[in-house]
Amino acid sequence: MSSSPAEPAVCGGGGKTSWPEVVGMSIEEAKKVILKDKPDADIQVLPVGTPVTKDFRPNRVRIFVNTVAETPHVG
């Protein structure tokens, strides 16, 4: 199922299946938005490019991130 970036996908039962509106938000903000729409979501935060399984789980939502938020340092 695909959708345009401006229009989130909706599954047959009427629940959302994508959240384009969270792109650019912090992980915590994105989680809040997703959980508001899908309280039973099992949210997984993964680095972009992480290999993932192809099995479908209707409660799993994956957030892929690729931004370094702070300067890495020794110590």
C-alpha cells in the first residue's frame, strides 16, 4: 500500500499505516504522534540502512533515523 507524502496511508480497518507528518520531528515527538493514532504500536527506532525482517506485524512501527544530534566526544 502506498500513499503520497501529504496523505498518510490507511489500512482496511480505517487505522493509519504511515505518518509522513512526523518527518523532521524528534524521536520522542514522533512516538507521541504515532501512539496517539495507534496506542498499541510497538515502536522500533533504528538507524537508516539497518537490515529488517520482511514479516508483517500490524502493531510494529519502525522509525528510521540518520542524524547525529550532538558532537561525539571522548570521555
